Amino acid sequence: MSDLAVPGGSTRALAPMDLNPMGKGTLSRKLVLRVAGLVMLLALLLGTASTIAVRHQLINTVDGKLQSALVRSDRFMDDDHEGFGDRPPPGTEIGQITMVTSESSQPAVIWIENGKEDLAPAVAQQLTSEASTEPTTIHLDGLDKQYRVQSRTTSSGSQIVALPLDLVNHSLKQLILTELALTTAALLGAIAAARALVSSALKPLNRLAATATEVSNLSLGRGEVALPQRVADEDANPANEVGRVGYAFNHMLENVEGALATRQDSETKVRQFVADASHELRNPLAAIRGYSELTRRSRDEMPQDTAFAMGRIEAESTRMSRLVEDMLLLARLDNDPTLDLAETDVVEVVLNAVSDAQVAGPTHEWSVDLPEGPVLARADALKLHQVVANLLANARKHTPEGTHVETSVGRDSGFAVVTVVDDGPGVDESIKHHAFERFARADTARAHNTEGSTGLGLAIVAAVMEAHGGSAELDSHPGHTCFTLKIPLA
């Protein structure tokens, strides 16, 4: 089910939206996230490259020390080559492993802060098996450390020297932590800067959206329409992307304003023509009706075909007179919608209209649901009576005999509310959304009698309600049709 409102008020106004610049799906968020992603990628690439370069430099430094240690390894031996001595030779680093294998099978030792310490046989065996003549990084399982190891063969035996990489690994760890901290700071700074820059860059687009929202909330359906809203000159510079949109939007508004002016001129001419034609048709139609009614006195003396023709002339002239009066009323409401507003009891108006409907449609079931006291509205009593009568006549004409029609009166949020509900077949879906337009007929959906319809009854209802500052709505489905009128309370 859907509600139909008075023409000109059926379009729902676009409320200004408090857009979150970083909301999901916004252009600002996409741009900021992409800038942040690019900064993070560059920072990670630079950090990785720096870490690799520093590690390479540190390893080269260790390899240089390794070469020097190998050159001095012969001096580690005592003069008799039976031991390393109690103190490390000058240049020996703490944690350095020295293993010299000669005829006397000297053991491998690791130099500690206050001397030396024999190396476990398993560690010595791993050193012997994995060391090579080129500097190699080895993880010694027995010591659970990484070492840079190199060996060489001399005339007196083989020499193996291993330098710990603790300082290298610690330095790299500190470097990585520093890089992560700098990357995080750079990322946060990039997000803040990008957000500020993007917000500043998108201000013209936001101003364009605000102008578009103002234009969209204008009532363009009828009447004279002026479009004073324009995008500011600084936001309509075709030299940039947003300016091109603003420039095109201003050009579109100018075209729309011209089209609306042309439409208004055309509507004015049509309304004037309808008003003039309706006014001019009243007199000849009144004469035709008068002469046809005059023939009633002698119809018994006329031939049967002539009497029938005169009866049809009288009936059609009456229908045409009613149509002309409706068209003239609509033309007057279009040109001058002012009404004779006064404090009016809506309950009394509804009671009178329902009483008239009972006389006109005795085959229908009529009922009312009224409050105990009066419901006072600021309305034109005659026009309001005509509106309620039109709705009741609509229910009578377009529903079968025996249909129950209930009319009620109430109050709601500063309005007097009149509802006319019937349990007839309902308004056809194809016409329901156009029911208040002129010359719209629901004959295809609802049963109707021989009275016929001009198609202007609901249009008059909508026009009169709009002139009152109220509204008319329709809710219909098979077995239920409800017309709702709202008139401002006095």
C-alpha cells in the first residue's frame, strides 16, 4: 500500500545530511586510506632496504674482524704450541671462539670476559663440520647463538675462528624497532595531513552538493518557479575537475529555469483558455438545459424517438454543465487559490454531507464516527462541504450496491482529520498513484453506476485541500479504500 498526497506536496524533501567525512564509502575516506597505504608501503620498502644495507655493512665489519683474527690465530698458541695461554691475546673479542687443530690436537675454546672456557665437544664438532674457507653464518645449537665462522688450513694444521653476531642482531633489532616507530609516526602524520588536505580540496564539492540539495527541495511541480540558487563562481571554474561539475550544474539550472518558465507560460495560457471556455459555455449550456426541460410538458405528444432524444439532450447538458462548473472551479483555484476562511465545525459539515449522500445513495450503507464535541478548523465551509460530498459521491458511484461507507472525524497533530472508508473493490493499482490528477478515472477497477464521472472530483478535492494548507491522501487495496483529509485546526 502507498499513500497519495496532494499534487505539489507529494515529493519528499531531501533533508540535509550530516555527512561523516570519514564514513564508509565516502570519497574522503578512500583518498585518505589510499594515501596512508602508499605512505606505509614506501616506508616499509625504505625500512627493508635500510635494514638490508645496514646488515650487510655490519656483516662486512664482522668479516673484517674475522680475517684479522685468523691472521693472529698462530699467536694464540704458546711458544711450545701446547696451549692457548691463560689470557686472550690482544684483539681477541669477548665471546670469540678459537679452535686450532695441530699435531697436539689443541682443544677449541671460547674467550670470556675473565679468561677462556673449553668448548663442548659437540659444539667443536659442529664447527669443524660446517666451517668453510669463506665467512659463513652458523647457529651453534650448543650455545644457542649465531656466529660468523671462517676456517683456513696452515702448514701446522687448521684454524677456525667464530665471532658472535649478538651485537649485529641487537643493532638490527633496534634498527627495526626504530623503523617501525618512525613508520607508525609517518603513517599517523600522513593520515592527519591527508585528511586535512582532502577536506580542504573537497570543500567546493560539498558546497556544490549543498546547492544541489537546496534546488532538489524546491517545489517544481507547478506554479511559477524561480531558481536563484547557483554555484559560486570560484566553484564553477572549468579549469579544474570540480569546477567543471559546478559550471555544468549552473548551465543545467539555467536550462531548467528556462524550461520551467516556458512550462508556466503554457500552463497559464491553458488555464486561461479553460477558464474562458468554461465561462463562455455556461450560458449556451444553460439555454440548452432550459429548452430541453421546457419540452417535458409536451413530450407525451412527441414521437417516441424525439422524446427519447430530448431526454438525452437534457441529461447530457446537465452532465456537461456539471463538468464546466468543475473546470471553472479548478481554473479559479489555480489562478486565485484564496478561500473564505472562517472558524468551521467540521463535524457539522460531515453530518450534512453524509445526510445528502444517504438520500442520493439509498442502496449503500452509510455510517459516521464522530467525537462528542465540535472539531473547529479554519476552513471555507462551502468548499469543505463540496470536498466531503465529492468523496462520498466517489464512494457511491464507484462501488456496488450494499457497500458500507463510514465517515469519521478526529484530530491529529494540529489538524482536523476526516476519513471516508468503504469496503468496495478498491482502486486499481495502475491508477492509484494518479487518483488526484485531473480526468483520472477509476472505472476500470471499481463498479460504477449510470451517473458517470467527470474525472475532476478528486482533483477538486486535492486543489481545495492544498488551498486550505492541508492534504488529501489515498490508501486502497481490495476490500478497503480510505480517503484522508487533513485541515488545520482553528
